[in-house]
Amino acid sequence: PTSSENESRSADWAARALGDAGVAGSLVQRVSALVLLTRHLGPATDSAGRLLCDVDLSILGREPADFERFERAIRAEYSWVPEPEYRARRGRVLRGFLERQPLYQTVPFRIRYEEAARRNLARALAQLAEPDPTQSAVG
């Protein structure tokens, strides 16, 4: 979690492992490109990429308890980040997803998850905006 290169490193690892296993170069490149899409920097340009991105983001539209468990796991993964900084950064990430129109790139995922994802994201953003419980009140 301390690296901003996780997806790039994963794509490189996959390319090496597949290459070592004798997989064709074109497939190695395709898998590497798909892994990089999980950075969610913009919409995918093909159906496989759109599906992969939607699968990756499906947690956002799951039942509230599942989404909250996911958010707690993300916080634990970034436990080294001070609470105010975490709240600001996580808020930017979640707000970015909430602002996407549409959030999901494929119709089946849009139908199944879009509304729930927007509710989960809005609730999480409201919680991140609440006073930091780790900071004592001045008074």
C-alpha cells in the first residue's frame, strides 16, 4: 500500500510469469494491459476491459455491510496514513467514482450495481466528512 506502482508492478510480474510459461507475446501484452486498467484512470476502450473494470468495481455496489467491510479493509491496508490525510485522500478517490457518469461501463453491471454503488459512495463520503473521532475536541 505504500507504493503507487502496484498495478504496474503486477502487470510486469504477470508479463514475466506468462512469458516464462511460453504464452504468446500478444496474449502477454493483453493481460498486462488489462491489469493496468485496474488503476481506473479512465474508461476502457474495449469490451473485455470494460467488463474487467466493472468486475473490479462491483464491490462499490454490493450490500452495505459488504461495502463497509471493504472500506474497513482499505483503511487497515493504509493504517500507516494519518487519519486526516486518509480521509482527504479516500474522499477524493470515492468522489471520483461517484462523479462518473455512468459509474459502470457495461449495461448488466449498471443495472445491477449503479444505484447501490452511488448510495454506498455517498454514505462513505458523508462518514469521511464527519469529525475525526481520533482528534479530541478543543474546548
